[in-house]
Amino acid sequence: MQNIKNLLLAGLCALLTMPMLSAQTPGDTIARLFRATEQSLVLLRNEGALLPLQHLDSLRVAYYDLNDQKGSAMEKTLAKYTVLETPALPEGLSAGDAALWADQQARLYDVCVVALRDVAGDAALPGYLKHQFLLRALMERRPVVAVTVGTGRAWEFYTQLGLARASIHCPMPGMWSESLAAQAVFGAVGLNGVLENDLGATFKRGHGLRMDAAGRLRYSPPAAVGMDEQYLRDSVAAIVRQGIAGGAYPGAQVLVARHGHVVYHEAFGFHTYDNVRPVTTEDIYDFASVTKITTGLPVAMKLYGEGSLDLDAPWSKYYPPFKRTNKSDLTLRSILAHQARLMAWIPFWRGTLEGNGVNPWEPDWQGNMGNTGRFKPRTFAAQQSKAYPVLVAENLWLHKKYKSKMLKFIAQSPLNEKPGYVYSDLSFYFWPEIAPRLTGTEFETYLKKTFYEPLGAFTLTYNPLRYFPHSRIVPTERDTFFRMSLLHGRVHDEGAAMLGGVSGHAGLFGAANDLAKLMQMYLNKGEYGGRRYIAAAALEEFTRCAFCGEGNHRGLGFDRPLAAYDPARSYTARSASQASFGHSGYTGTFTWADPESGLLLIFFSNRVYPTRDNRELYNLGIRPRLHQALYDAVRE
């Protein structure tokens, strides 16, 4: 009877891996089957608590598919957590050659994940067993996680599986089963299933170890977290495609999560209007002002939580050059909440042109919007040198002293006459200067070693062309007034570009799945993957309304919903709670998290392509409509 039940569940799960059928299946049935698949997974062995894998900042992981299934659900899911290598498996090696190959792999990787699926019929066995020498040699040299899928026939023929440090068995084949096994490898899914039948001669019926979940992002169908998949898919697709048809952007992608489960991540359109390169969910975007809540802000929250940062201290305490300026007494709290009377921005690039005044905010800029091609002396050079080390664009290198001049311009800038909320970039320019004074580590290095790499968010970076090809990075604007080129892999914001691409107000790039890890850590009040990054009290302090009594709806660094919803001014959903927070970016990026509903949205587009004058993203109300669709899809 139990075997019949297992066969029926396996058959249904196989059907549900077919997108056309899954969309027609009732949500409660999908949720039940997904839970049944999850509960069927069995942890057979876990020596030395190898699972879940930890220390992602230093762990080198390789994946070997003994069935040669490229792009499987297991492989794709593993790659969501780390930089996954998929080395080719050589064939026909003798035991000696296999040992030499395994020695090489052991030097390259710390942990190896090996997948084996059932094969049908004895005729397939020669191909099935062709890697047995490699497998044994690998397991003798490196910790191996073996994942078997199906009835467990692999255990009858691969006696080497007994050498694996950790083993997971998935009795129900299919996309869900493979994805859940991969999630379990990284601790997103806990395991407590037991074997329904003996597994070879090694494990008996009823065997199964327990492993608690470690709190990383999960990947599940919407029904698993009480959302209507059909409504969500149809609504998001309709809104995003309307934006493409209306010329708001050439392409976009949307990631939706709830309660730590990513339930939707789809890409639409193309990188540009020539319709050559389709957008993929792995593409990397220029965050623009989303940089504010993903760089200097996590540093500030961490330091505040550790007692190393006083929000009510004057700015000059942390940046002494502001002493004896009109900004010496401004508090970090007022600055982060855009309540400190700072100017909105300073277009520094204009001050490099001939004919402009000494200070970049002088009125003579008003008639000098274009690039005449005549830069002031000691500003730019066409080639790199010791004096001109900062690459701003192709064949455009900025003088080494211009950065200090920019910071001095901010220090000398006038304050707004009237108090109150004015959104300002200026204070965020200084986090790459302030953070090293407090942490003793260079800004970008600190961000990567303290937050991004331990989270497994390896695409979050400044100046992404150092690590990723153009083909993976979505271009932004065709600059026709300053850099005179297509901005592709170089920061869109001119001020950040003149700082070498590294600033606290703009400059960060990354993929949606990696941004989701950071945002989920915020939703978890500073915890992720079993590790605390930021004190919970710091998240609470920074995400609450800081100056509500003065008509300012913002948190500290974070944006928040307006006190009274105004469809003409808001880019969030009407249903977003007052506990929610996030930020938008000028290039067409947007992320928002809601602790009350558990909802997280990431929307990426390059709405500034080919020009920033394009306002259709706003005119069509893409972001608030998209955001509201998430709330409307919630059923429980």
C-alpha cells in the first residue's frame, strides 16, 4: 500500500514539473504535493556536520552530475547559493588516471556535490558506471555530498557511495525533489524524513537523520506560502509587458519572495531595443540609489548595533574635515533621514567644463548643460597615468586630486534655508571615507568580507567589469553630454563615476537573487543562514519613522510608505504596511520588504536606456501596480 502511495505521489510530482499543467493545478494540491516531496527527502549520513554547508565566503564548491544532465534543477538551485563550478567528467580513465584527476580536483575545490539518478534497464548500466573510479578517487580526497534520486538503485551498483561524508536520498524524482535536495545542502530546507524501504545493503527502512534548517532563502511554488500562482504570474507579466510595450524600458525582471521563500523570478524583454540579447534572471544591474541601503547603511547599522556609532553625535565626530563648517553640528540621525538641510545633489561633472565657475553649484551652470569637449586644465586626460588614475569612461581619466575637491565642495556647500525633508545624495558620498575610520578596513573590502560573501551574494560589487562580462550586465544610458558613450558596466551616476565608481549613494551592481539575500537578512532582523550580521535593535531603529512629527516619512537611510497613501506620489503598493521599507533607484531599480506580510519585491529595469528623459516608468505606474499585485495574490 505504501509503495502504491509513493508511486502516485511521484507521478503527480512529475506532472507538476511541467509548467503548463502546474498552472492548472489547484493551489492547495500543489502545496500538499510540495510538502510531501520535501518530507520524503532523507538525510542518510552527515559526518562531522558537513551539512548544511557554511563559510560561503571561502568555500569552493564543485558539482558533478553522473547522469550528464546539464542545467538540471539541482544544478540551477545549487548555483543560487554560491559560485558553483561544474567541471567536466573525463571518461574511460583507469584507476591510476582517476587518482591523478581527483588530486587535481582536490586542489581546486573544498567540497564536491555528486548527483546520481536512477536509470532504466540493465542496458544502461555500462554508461551509468563509467565514472566509478573517478567517484571513489574523489571521495577519498575531498568531502563529498552524494545526492541520489529515485528508487535508490544507484546504491546497488555504486558501493563507493559509502565513502561520502554526507548523503541525501530523494525517493520522488522530479524538479521539486532535485531543487529541495540542493536547498538542503545549503540549509535552506531542514531534513527529517525516513526511508520507506531498504536502500541497498547499507541503510534500512526507518533510517533517517535530522537536520534543522539554517535560515537561507528557499525556492518554492507560491502556493507553499499562501499565494495564488496563476494570479501572481498573470498580473506581473501583464504589468511588466505593458511597460515594455509602452517604451518604459526594453526589458525587466521581477523577483518575489514571501516568508523567506522565493516564489517567483522571471525576466522579460531585452537588454536594449534592438531585441538582440534577452534579459535573464542572472543579469546584473546598476542599482543606482538602491546603493544607499546596500553599502553604507549596513555598515552604519552594524556599527550602531555594536555601540560604535552614535546616531545623535555630530557628523564631524566621524568626519573631522567638517569641523568649522556649517555641517559640523548636523547629526547622523538627521542626515540619514534627509532632514539635515543638505542640498539635494551637486552635478560635479559640470564643474569640469571650460566656462564654468569655481564652485559646482554656481548659477552659470544653468546655461552650460552640454559637454563642449573642452575640459578645464588638470581635470581629465585621455590616458591613464599617476596623475590621472581614475577611469570615468573610455579614454577619460580623472585627475587624482579631483576627489578631494568634490568632497570639499560638499563641505562648503550652503544649507537649505528651510528645515524639513529634502532627499539628498550628499552625505552618502562620505561612507567610503567614514567606514574605514571606524572599521580599519577599506570600504569595498569590508562590505564583501562582512556581508556579501558570507551571504553568498557574490555578484554584489562595484565596477562589475572586473569580474563579469558585458553580456551579463544590462546597459543603462547613452550619455550624450559628459562621457559621450554607452554606459555599460560603468556606473550611471556621474558623481559616483568621478569617485572611481565607489560611493555610498550610487555605484553598486548586482543580480536580483543576491540582492534578495541581503534584503531577507534585513527582514530577518539581521540574521541569515544561522549567522547574525546586524543587531535586531539596529534594524528596528533604522527602519522606523525617524521624524514623523515633522512630516518626514523616511527611516534612517531606508524609504518608507507615506503616512497617508497618495497614488500621485507613492511608488509602493496601497497595501504596504507602515512597517515596510525599501528604496528605489534612478536607473529603474526598486526593492521593498514588508515584515507584516512577509513580502519582498525586487524589480529591475533599465528605464534610462537610451535616455534618462524617459518617464514612462512613472507615467504608467509600473512599480506601485506591480507591488500591489503581490498583496492581491496573497490568499492566506
